[in-house]
Amino acid sequence: MIHDEVVREIKKFGAYKRADSEIKYDPKTGKATLRLDVKNDYGTVKELFPDFYNEKLKPLAEAPMVGNGKIVQQSTASNVNDATKPLVNLANAIRAQYPDVHVSRRAAAHVLIQDNKAIAATPTVVKWCPLSSWLFERDFKENLLAETNDVVIGKNRSFDKTRPLETENDPVPFGASESMSDAMRAGKIDCMVSACEGIGTIITTEPKTTLGVGAVMTGLVHTAPNPTLIERSTALGNIIVHPETARIDQVAGVKMALERGYKKIAVTVAGTKAEDISKIVALRRKHTDAEINIITVCTTNVTQKQTDLIRKHSDIIYSCASGNIRKACARKGSQLGTKIPVYLSRKGVQLVAPRLIKMDPSARKKVEKMVESGKHFFAYRGTKGDNQTIRLRTIDALAKEPRGQPRPLTYR
């Protein structure tokens, strides 16, 4: 919690409010009241890495203060600065107790990271992935921990307080953060609700931060608050939904974006948490003056029930290594790419159009015409000399079994 930010928001809005914390100040009595919800969900760690949980996390997770979750504290002084200062210090002291523990997903395996080092992983389901082989330069199946430590943590600086939070480098042709950064630049969305290690659910409102937050992070399942990252991100204008606990709660992120007045929202949802989609759809129906675009990511190993929910309500669907998603979505709408297809609703097509035009400005008229026609198409990347091109075809021209897909595809 940043004291200057707390004071500024109390003066402007009457209160400092986040999903896990609130401070109010009554100038008549000089009394400031802090409310904290400090309960951090270690259920994923407990389920996947029970020995680590019992040894490292159980004492904290089951401590009365953290286990019960709710804290209310008051402080009185003659002005808002002095009254809120001890409450901010208390909140920060509580936050400092959380160990630096994260769980990320790769090749449908869960990787446990502690203190900037990958220390354990569940078995991999996928043995080969074209995107991973391209991004990480070597196969991950033989040593997932070494790959995570050398590239994800070492080269990319993920899970570190120095990790990049803004960039204009957009290497993945049809990546979610790349596409939404360009959509934001084109005015298609005004904010992005995503997740970042050390921060949890985050709302970004600038193209460079939208891309920076998401470009090096995939499959985040659990994270812990990193005060330096939270302060750096706040200074860039991002909104941290759970700054005291770094919880990942995309539904709370959409609610906060709506409360802040955003009307064109994109939100990423992990396919393995597809139940959140129903809650976001309920917000769509309630807030008819806003557009809430659902982008489903990390779909490897999703169940058939999750697949049905994803297909019905998502605007952009990343198929990853899911056989269920391919079976449900192929040739039933437009798509990007063939090896790891990205399936699009009509709204999804409009969202990714700026990305296609940025990748190949010469294709602007073709893209705009295809979008306007409403016909289903697939777009894929090509090259012309040293330049990349975007090629558009009708969906009927798509091969039934595209080459180079992840192996094996998953069905549940």
C-alpha cells in the first residue's frame, strides 16, 4: 500500500478502495478506518505440492490472522496524513509476511517457483509445442525446471522485481497481449484485465503496459505480492485489484474496471477456470452500457463442460493443445493461425483486426473488407522478402489436419 496514493484517493473519492483493502477517513472525528481481507488462497499449492505446502505455507495459511482473513483497525489524528500513516504501515507489514511463492503452468504442467527459482513441477502432458520451441529455442520435455530457470526467470526476468512492465516488443504474431495492445491503440478497448506475477489481477490502460505485463507471462495460477513490482506498476498508471494479497480474480478485476468507469473492457480468463466466464457474462447482462470482451487462454486439458462454456461465451479462444477446443470450434467461426488456432467470434474479429493490419499494413483493405463482410475466414502469417505478410482465406480452404500442432492434443 502506497501512502501518497491512499491520501490522494481519500481526498478525491472519499476513500481508498481495492478488492482486498479499504481506508476511510472522517475529518469530523479525525478517525481513519482500515479494512483488510488478507486471506490468500493456497489451495492450488496445497493440492499440487502438498509436501511443500505442509512444510512452508501451512503455519501462515492457518494462522488466525491470515486464516480468518478479515482485519479492521482504526487510527485517530488531526489530519488525514497522520491518521492513515500507521494503517498503511500495518497493511504493508502484513503483506511482507507472504512468502515469495508462485505457481505457473507450462505444457499443462504446474511449476512451483520460490524465491526466483523453479523448484518442482508436476508431470508434463504435452511433449512438444511449436510456439514454445520457437520462443524458448529448445524442447521443454526433458528438463522443464532448467528451461524455466534459464529462460523464463533468467532471460525474461519473470518472477523478479525487475521484470519489464512496459514494452513495444511484440514477438508473438497472434498473442493475447500483442493483439489487445494493438486493439487498445486503435480504440477498440479502453482497458485490459489480465494477471501478472507479483501483482495478481491487474487493469492496464496503455498499450505499452498492456503488452509489457502480458508479453512474458503465461499460465499464472498463483502468485504472491511483490511490493516493488506493485509500486512500479502503480506508478505507470495501472490499477492493482488486490495489492495486499496479489490474488488472481478476474471477476473482481472486471467489477473494478466497471466501477472506474471503463466501457470497453477486455479480460483474460484461464480455460481451467471457465466457471469465471459465467460470472463475467452476468456482469455483461447487468452493465448493458459496457462491452466486456472475454479472451480465454490456457485451455490445454480443459474438460468438455468447460469447453462448452468457453465456446458459448468467449470472443477470442486460444486453443493451446486442447483437442476439445479444436473439435468444438474448428470451422464454426473465423480463426487466426493453423498450428495453434485462435478462434474468434464476430466481436473477436473486430478486436484482432488492428493486429493484422499492424503486422501487414498492405493488407488493410483486405482485412477491413473481410471484417465488414461478416464471412468466416482464417488468417495466417506469411513472408515476402524480409517482410511478414498476412494472408486471408475463406474458412473452407483450411486443411482438415493442419501440420505442426502440439503433441499430443488433450481430451478430457
